[in-house]
Amino acid sequence: MDRSGLFRRTLVLATSGIGVSAVLGACARPRDAAVREPKQDGGAGEGGEVTPGEDLMREHGVLRRVMFLYDEAVRRLDGRDDVPGDVILSAAGVVRRVIEDYHEKLEEDFLFPRFERAGMHTDLVAVLRRQHQAGRLVTDDVLTLVRQPLREQAARRELADRLRAFNRMYRPHAAREDTVLFPALRALVGGKAYAELGEQFEDKEHRVLGEEGFEKAVAEVAELEAALGIADLASFTPT
Ligand SMILES: [Fe+2]
Ligand SMILES: [Fe+2]
């Protein structure tokens, strides 16, 4: 798809709330059937099932790839390089759909209340909750700004500031969840409830994102990386 075609389609889909991932289903690799097979022993993570922690961390992987897209957009905005607004619009759409409306809802509905009831990591959870709200406002701004022509220096600077603010907050936010909150979850709820939580996450993923929701998000992000010319991982290896 050429850029203008992608832009038109992105606008239509973003407006309808579907997102580009819906049209990328055909290129998403099917999930390994073994990955989601229910376990026989009631435990979690010992037989191939995706555990809640792994589920949440790989969603952070999608978030990190979007932040990498934002980094590249900022680099271009700070310079005089062309910035394809359609690509940034789609990237922000992934944040809204996959991170804010799905991943963060899981944290808010299934994790944070457990820690609050147990009196564990309550200060951290309070900050994480506030940052989810702040992140949604930043994404509102990005979705608005990126629809405007990015020729004027003021518009470019404003968008770059918002993208920088997003990454500045979410890198430590996700890292703190990965290293403090998620590792504490299993000990907090116990093995059986942990396994059940994994099943609840899977049900919610299907309801909110549809079948193969994670794989479609990964495929969409990969397309956006290609569109921004940052898809070649080897090119970032220091020589
Ligand atoms: Fe979070
Ligand atoms: Fe998170």
C-alpha cells in the first residue's frame, strides 16, 4: 500500500475505532496452538501456557516498539525530515486500542485492586494509576496534533514535545511494572488464582481485541516500523 493509500485507510479506520490492525489480520502469524493450551495441573507457566506476567510483559513489548516509532518521529520532527503523519496516527492508535483500552484496563481491573487490598506497593500503584490517566491525555493530544499539517515549526515542536513526554513517562512506568509489580503478583494471588487470571486475560483479549489481537498488534507495529525505515534490527548494532 502506498503512503497516501495507507493514510486514507488509517483515517477511516481510526475514525471507526477499528484501527489498521483489522486490515492486517491476513499478515499476522497464527499463534502457536501450544501456547494457549489449558494446563492439566492447575499451575501457571510450567507447561507452555502464557502466564499473566508474560502476557503483560509482551504487551509492554508492543508499547516499547511504539515508543521506538515515537523516537524516530521526534528525531525527524527536531530536524527537517519528512514525518508521515499517517504512521504516527496509526502508532497512537495502537497505544489507544492495545495499551490504554486493553492492557491498562487489565492492570486497573485485575492487578491494582489486589495490591491495594493487600496494602502492597500502594504508593507505586497510586502513581501508576495517575500515569495511566496522564498517558491518555497525551495520546488525545497526539491524535489531534498529528492530523494537522506538520509543515509549521510550532506544530512540529508541539507534537515532538508530546511524543517525548509520552516516552519519558512510559519507559520507567513499564519497567517498574515489569520489575516490581508483575513479579510480586504471583506470590500475592497464589498459583491457582494466577492460572485463572491468565484465562481471564485471554477471555478479555478476545472480547476487546478480537481473535489474535496481540499478533495483529505486532504485525501492525512491524508495518509501521517498515514505513518509517526502522524495521532492520541489525542496522542498530554498533560497529
Ligand atoms: Fe501501567
Ligand atoms: Fe503496563
